[in-house]
Amino acid sequence: MFIRGCINKSLMILSIGMLFLTGCGRNKAGEYTKAGYDAIENNQFTQAMESFEKADENGEDILLIERGKGIASYYLMDYQGAVDHYHAAMTHTGSSVTSMDYDLNFYLAQAYEKLDEFDRAIATYTAILDLSTKDVQAYYYRGTDYLKTGEHDLAIEDFEKALSLDPNNYDLRIEIAGRLSDNYYEEEGIKYLQNFLVENEKKLSSFDRGRIYYYMGNLDEAKVLLEDARDDDDQSTVLFLGKTYEKLGDYNYAASVYDNFLKRHPESALIYNQLGLCKLQSGDHEAALNAFVSAKNIENNGMEQILSYNEIVACEYMGDFKKAKNLMASYLTAYPDDDAAKKENVFLSTR
């Protein structure tokens, strides 16, 4: 069973709240629609769907309702439902192209990706780029989808275009290197980082250099730089420093890095989750479970699904299959379209 970390969101299009406030243009949200978007902001996606249903019953703005249902469906892992709602929303955007059209198309493409319909995702990003030829994110995402369809050269063209539009964005380079590595072009991805590091090393902070070395696999150099940048009040430096020690096999020191941070910032679900993953790797399954549960107890932690899944994993590792089965039943009620969890549930049913 796979344990789950946290998705890198450095290249997310916009926050949901920002889209709601700026992407809706002339559309005014009614009481229930606003409640639905507030629920999405708080990661309460089932509650969001209920609010949007009430909004529909009360005749509130259908475009905002369908858009909201699409977002909630996506995070509930009902990706086909998300596609259907986004298409429904698009029928109400009007004849002129607005920021809402771009917004919906980005969301639509991401839903297609979850359905492994990469050709449709590519076509959607292409439609965006036909209207906005300098959209860095559209080039990046289309490039990642080209990789998944075996179109390496087209992917590289898109990545190069994205980098030419935003040459100093090292987060973008890290993401591109990661995508190339995911698709068996690791050496090619590392070159993007090496070239950037040679050209900009003196401009970069110890943290940024350490992070780049981490992704290049030069863990000893990364460790030195990240220790230099260490700030026990900064979540990002703590996360990368700890993960570097994990990759070096020093789980005890990595755990101490996370523990020191959590003593000062017990509200960090992200670090609690990473501590749990670290403890699982070191074989301390009970401590891992405690870390995941502590994170779940943080209100509006933003990681409820990941933490719930990892809690099940920890129970399995401890041999507590009864509890794991009960947790899985609750999990599948909340996230019925998680195929990996369905497969794991089959395994649990035999224990």
C-alpha cells in the first residue's frame, strides 16, 4: 500500500479563493453559493456540494454553482463529474472570452488528466494558448501531458517556451526536472537544474541552492546548504532539511528536525504528516500513527484525505486490521472514487 505525501502546489493556477473573488466577474454569488465556496476553502467538499445543491434549488447563479460543483467533485475524486460540471458552467459564460473561460478550461484540463485523457487535456491547453500565447502554466502543463503521451520533442518545445517566458523561475525548472524524471528522462531534467545553477548560483540563497541540489540528488551538498539555511520557524527549510536526512537514511535526525519545529508550531499538519512518513520508514509504526492523528486533529488542516489514507496505512503496518477496515469504510464513504483505496480495501477484506 502506498503512503501519501503532499502534492507540490508551487505551480497551482490560482487559489480557489482568488478565483472566486476575481474570476467571477459580473456573476454575483448568492447565500448558498458563497457557503459552498467557503466550504471548499475549508476542504469540506461534501458540505460544499450540499450547499451548491441548495443554491440550485434557490435559483442562484448557475455558472458559479456548476463551477463550484466541478471543483468539489474534483476534490472528491469524481473526475468525470467534475468534467460534466465544468462543461455545464461553460454553457453560461457568454459569447465573449473572459477570465472565467480561462479558469474553467484550466480546471477542465486538470480533470481530464485525472481521467488519463491526456489528448483532451492537451487540446484544452492548446485552446488556451491559441488565445493567450504567453501563458507559462499552459505551456508547462501541456508539456507534461505530451510526455505522458510519448511526445518527448513536443514536451521539450513547451518546456523551453515556458522557461523563455519566465527564465528566472527556478520553481518552474524544478517542476520540469521532476516531470522529466517521472518519465524516465532524469538526466535531461538534471541538466535544466545544473545549467541554471551555474548561471545563477551567486544570486541564490542557501535554501534555494540546497533545494536544487536535493532535486539533483546531490544530498551531501544539499545537507550542508540546508543546514546553513535552517530556521526552526520556517516550514519550508525544515521540510527540505528533514527530507534530505531521510533520503540519507538518518531517520532519527530527520525526526528530530520535525519534532523541534512542531514544538514551536503544533498547527503544522504538513510537518506532522512528514514526521509520520519518516516514522513509518524507520519502523516506528505507532509513532507514525500518532503523528497522522495529531495532524488530523488540526482544524481545517487542508490534508484530510492524505492524512486519513496514511492513518489506514499505519494501522496496517501495526497489524491492527480491524481498525484499518473500519477506517477504510469511512474513507471510501468520503472518497468513493479513489481507485487505489478500493484495491487496498479488497486486500483488507481478506485479513
